[in-house]
Amino acid sequence: MKKYDVVIIGGGPAGIITGVTGKKQNPGKSFLMINEDDKGLVPCGIPYVFHDLKDISQNAMGPKPFVDAGGELLIDAVRKIDIKNKTLSTERGIDFQFDKLVIATGSVPAIPTFIKGYDLEGVEYILKKYKYIEDLKNKTDIAENIVVIGGGFIGVEIAEQLAKYPDKKVTLVEMEKYCLYKTFSTDVAARADGVIRDTKINLFTNRKVTQIVGENNHVKAVLLDDGKEIKADIVITSIGYKPNTGLARESGLELDDNKAIIVDRYMRTKLKDIFAVGDCSSAIGFITGRSNSVMLASTATAEARVLGYNLFTIDLLRNFQGILAVFSTEINNIAFASAGAIEKTARDAGISFIVGKFEDVDRHPGTLPDASKLMIKLIVSPKNGAIIGGEICGGKSTGELINTIALAIQKRVTVYELISFQIGTHPLLTTAPTKYVLIKAAEMVIANIKKTY
Amino acid sequence: MKKYDVVIIGGGPAGIITGVTGKKQNPGKSFLMINEDDKGLVPCGIPYVFHDLKDISQNAMGPKPFVDAGGELLIDAVRKIDIKNKTLSTERGIDFQFDKLVIATGSVPAIPTFIKGYDLEGVEYILKKYKYIEDLKNKTDIAENIVVIGGGFIGVEIAEQLAKYPDKKVTLVEMEKYCLYKTFSTDVAARADGVIRDTKINLFTNRKVTQIVGENNHVKAVLLDDGKEIKADIVITSIGYKPNTGLARESGLELDDNKAIIVDRYMRTKLKDIFAVGDCSSAIGFITGRSNSVMLASTATAEARVLGYNLFTIDLLRNFQGILAVFSTEINNIAFASAGAIEKTARDAGISFIVGKFEDVDRHPGTLPDASKLMIKLIVSPKNGAIIGGEICGGKSTGELINTIALAIQKRVTVYELISFQIGTHPLLTTAPTKYVLIKAAEMVIANIKKTY
């Protein structure tokens, strides 16, 4: 039986980054990655396969960096793990021995079994598999009426992409008052909904799908709770993901309430030499201090780097501090981003907070031809002024501006520090130095604290 | 004689932000701003008056925010300050008494008196005055042959703008090996020069102007040190700025070697109740720990916020920690930015450092239509891994990405922390989570430290 120092199950972002980082730190150790597919997809790039990318192959992501670093790769599925004897066996009947095992099996789409007709032909999911998405793309190409159920990031992005085809009728159904309600506070989510409604998408919020109606076992319509029937050649459900942890559970690993494998801050499970990382592993919220089920490739890679450096010994005394949850997206050329706790997250977690908001344009003077509106909101702990969250709506630079906020939250920067934060500004690239949005929002918070306390 | 609690001399970014912040913090105090011109200009927007902005009025910046906050404004020039008696008198013969005086007189262009012919008609400077720039714009509009002397930011940006007119011949002369050599390390500066050479600009580096040649007292050509003569209808010199501190010196305030008014970290001069802020005040380098003459509106506003909050009492225990120097620009649609110490700054200041570099694209997958190349370089203290500087070359988001680095430097973030920094990524907005440039550059630094130490 062949033995490896490290076996990694799964070849998504968490598995690849654990493998690359671990192998680079430990060139003398043998690493094997077992992955079910020979090619994968950039997870967050999947929606763009449906329009903006010319071809699905443009969104391919594989374990090449791991193999380049000296890791071995096996395309196979793990069937059984014997943790006591440190062995595992695969579908193809190969047995391996391992010293360390990393479970990076990711997540799978939640299936809306509570909706009648969920199992009809033509009801699809965003399964993060190359072949599946390739097929789905071919199906959407010939569909005229498409209904997307669930207005989270994936649902909104896929609907936005499909609605770019002039001849398709795209409907998006969200049961909450606004799409993206988990990630943005009410005013920002309302703004995002406005942007969605500016596209060709037919958006229904505050509406539940009560039934998916079929004919000859194939979907033909979707019924809403107000009785409305929407024609559908294809239905894409995107109601969330759940940890892919069946194998882990069968192997005796302990799961949390979200069915994620329980790990400590170094990604160690309760069993020696067994690690779990990424979507399949448990985590707490950086701000909320309690269980958090956010799944993001960027979070998974942050965990994977912590694990990769610390596989054999805690060499990098920097454990994973909990999920911050930094989101960004772009809808119809307007970017939305959030980091850390938004108002309702803070409220639900019993955290006192105060808010400051500022709006300007992202160039200066704002008369420059490509200037976009820019809105920033900071959520702050009123006692010490520490920034605990932020939201942005604006142009392309939103994607990097949110990361300045993300760093500020992670380093516990206060608004009192932020107001004299030295920044770089340029007419063609940012807001003006006299009213740099982040600083102005911090000033608003300070003024609000002064007023309130 | 009318008395004000606070008199501010100067209405540039430093004066305005000190006034707005101070007045908002102290609504009961009376504030007067004395400024020579009724309207000013966004300083960093000046180059764009020459092409991208339709009209100079689009780049106007005035003391409106200060007046809106309740401050009073006088268009006049201060002729004399009597510090002992706390009075001042103006050109128009008005006398005022003050409790606190803020000197925010900014900077003026250095005049190349060492070049023969510097005083010919048609030899111009980038004086930050509305009327002057308006006239200069009219002159460049009718000029065919334009020579810009000095390849710093202003020189490069003005040359880039003027070269956008198909019928103008624009020459840029820089005496160092590369333009922007003060702000970027050799490889990045070389890249910027490449971008400049891709435009219509006729660039000469490593060349000095030995004489500006005239005819009937008007410029007609420029002579280089290799004997080359370049035809010139107009010459724009941009060889730097110096603190505008004649009045301060005459009033008895102490200046440093750069002729800047000596202040402490709360912007207090050595004389009680007299403050100086912005380009006219002294500062030390945040990283170098010694005198620094960088002049930036963003730095000036950071100082002004510290001063505005602390005018009457040190209410915000956050003094100005020294100039970080965060620069950004865009040349021919490619952005360049730097923050903190670059390699030569560190070398000159005797600071040991190690470098990490990473290149990718700013979208993921990189096949997305608007993807730009993105290069990042981190300069790091090898002992504790603290980031002391960074450079970026890339797309528009460079302008915000440099600010994440700027915050990291200011908060003494180490590369060991940065590798598990939680970030937000999105296909249409940033690099991929698996190879986010800032994290990859940090990993490169760690690998280099391991190799070297």
C-alpha cells in the first residue's frame, strides 16, 4: 500500500492552496491530492460562463499549481477513510496510507425538496462541476424562458448574465423583501434591487415558489404564492450550499449544526492528524464570535494558507481568527461589496453599533468622464470606535476599496485612527483627498458617536 | 480691530480641511480664512485641465465647505503677522486680532534659475492659481511645439495630456535615468517610461536642459546637454515645489533645511498658538524617521484633520506619525502607485529590507474582456516581517489597492499576518482568491526571508 505524508481530498480552492502552500513549506514530504474530476471551475466565475466568458474552458481551474509544486494528483473518488489505521480506499479500488489527511471536500448546492416538482427534468442547480455546468450552459443557450429561484449572489449573477441575451425572458424569485438581504443592510439591498430592476430581469421579491409545474416530467412553469404562473423552459435553483461532509461523517468525524466538520483555529479536527478546510469545515464569525456558515473561496484560501504553513508543526503562529465574510459583486456595471458585520448581523449577535455613511464620486473632479457614484457605510463599535463592518456601492474600484475596510476590521482600526489615515488619491483613480470616502464616513461616525453618547 | 478665535492663512486643501474640521468641532468659535484668490483649483487635477476636462471651471475648488460649516472668508493677502501681539494686517489694509493662527500657505513652483533663458517669455510653471492656469491653457491651445522640463508626476501628467492632441509635438526632458525616479524603484520606473514612450511624447531621459533659447525675448527652442536643439513655442518647467514660507520667516517662525515651518506632531510651531499645516510645514518620514519634503494633498489633508480636531486642546490623541507618501497616477490608461519606502528610500535611510514581487491580472479568469495586468511589489523589514513599502502597476483599481498597502504600513502589518488576510474577490473586480496579488507578494517575501536569513 502506497503511503503519503499528506493526502488531500478535494481539488477546489481550499485543497489546491493547502497543497501548494504545504508542499512549498515541506518540499521533502510527499503530497497526494485525490479529486473526482480532472478539471474544475473557478467557483465565483461560474455565473460568467453563461454570458461574459466566450467559453467554459476560460473558467477552468485545475490543480496545476499543486502539481507544479511537486504534488501528485489522482483522479478518483474516496470511498472510505479508516482514521484509526490511517488508510483510505477509492472508488477505483486503490488503497493508500497517510500520515496527515486534509479533507477539502467543499460544498454542494442545497436541493429545494420542499418545493413540489423540484425533481422534474429541467430543474437545475449550480453544481461546481465542469461537465455539469457545460451541459447547463448548452441547455440555457436553447431556453427562452428561464426562472432563477433564490436571489443570493449566485442567483442574481446568473440571472444578470442570462438577461443579457435579448431573446431570453429571465425571471428571478426571492422570498425575502430584497435580494442579497443576508449581505447588505436594507438601504443597500434596496439599491441593488433597483439595479436588478434596471436590467431585463423580471424580479419578484417577497414571493415564494409554491410549485414547479411539469408536463411529461419536464418543467414548464413555476407557481408563486400569489397564484402567478411563470412560464419556464428551465428552472435554476440557487438557494444556498451545504458542506459536503457525508464521507467525513461516515468516517467518524464530528460535525456541527451546519453539518460542517468541527475544526479548531488551526483547521485541526478533533482527531489527530486529520484536518478539514474550506466550505466543509466549521468556523466562527470574526465579529460575531459564534458559528458562521458563510462559504467563500477567499475565506477558504485564507484557511488553507493557515493550514498549509502549519501542517506539520505550528510554524506560523497565526491561527484563523474566524470568518470575516468579505463579499463583492457587480450587477449591470455597478459594484456592491460588504465586509464584516452589517447592521442586522450586529443586531442579531447583540453587538452595539453606530453607523456613518458618505456618498461622493470615485474620481475628482467628479466631472471626469468615467466617474461613478460611490457610497460607503461603516459599522462601528461605539465604545472604542473599532470598525466592525462596511458596505460599499460604486464603480469597479469597490472591489479593492472593500479590502481596505477588510484589513481595517482585521487590524481593529478605529475611526479615530482612520480620520488621519494617509491615503493616495488621484483624479483619474479615486475620490478627492479632501473628501476621501473612507475618511469622511469615519468622520460621520465620530460625529454620530458625539451626538449619541 | 476685529478679533477671531482662529485665523487661517491659505485656502488650499490644508487650509480648507483644517477650517472645516476645526469649525465643526468648535461651532462656538469664530473662524476666518484669508485667501488671495476667490477660487482655487483641485491641485492634482491641474494636469487634466489641459485635455481631459472640458473646461478649467470643472477643476475649481473653493472654500465653500468651510463657509457652509460657518467659517468666514476674506479674499485678501496677508502682508504682516505680529506674533507677539497676535495681530495681522492685509494688503487691503485690514487689521485682525487672532487667538490661534494657522499658516497653510502651501507651496510654489521651484524656478530653474540655473538654466539660461529661464526668464524668457513663454517659459511657464505650474502655479496652483486659477487665473494663471486658465491663461496657460489658452497658450498651450495655440502652441504646436511644447517642451516640458522635469519628469516628476506633474511633468509626466501634463505631457501625457498635451500629447493627446494630434497636432501637438510634445517633448519631455528628465535629467535622471527614468521619469518618476523618486517614487518608483528602477524596474517600475522603467516600465512607466515604456508607457510614456508608447504615447506620442518625445521623451529624453538622462538629459539636462542647458539653455532655453529665445528670439525677441520669447522662447523658441530648448538646448540639451548633448547639443540637440528642440523647437519650442512654449516651455513648461516642473522641477518641483518649495514651501511658500516667506511671510512665516519674516514673522519670526523657524524654518527647517527645506524652508518648511518647523512644527511638532500636532502641527504646532515653536511659538504658542501658531500652527502650520500642509506643504508649508515640516514633517518627518513615517518609515525613514527623518526630514521629508514630500508634498501631497492627501498628506496635507491628513495633517489638517489632526490639527482641526486638536486646535484648542489635544482632544484626539492621535498625532501625525510622519509622511507615508502615497502616490498614484495613470499614464496612457496604466496606473502606477507607491506607498512608503521604496528600495532606494530604504537604502538611503539605512533600513534593511527584503522584496517580494508578484504579477497577475486584475480579473479572474484573466480571460475576462477588461482584464489588465497587475504587478505588485512589497518592501518588508526582514526581522519582523513588517511591510514598509509597496509599489503597484496595473488597472484603475490600483488607486484603491495602494491604500490597502498604505493602511498595512500604517498599522505595521506583517507579511505573516497578510498571508491569511481575509479578502473579498470577484471575477469582474479583482484577482482570484487563490492568487490575490497582495497575499502572493507576501508569500514571496516570506520565501525570500527563509532563503536569505
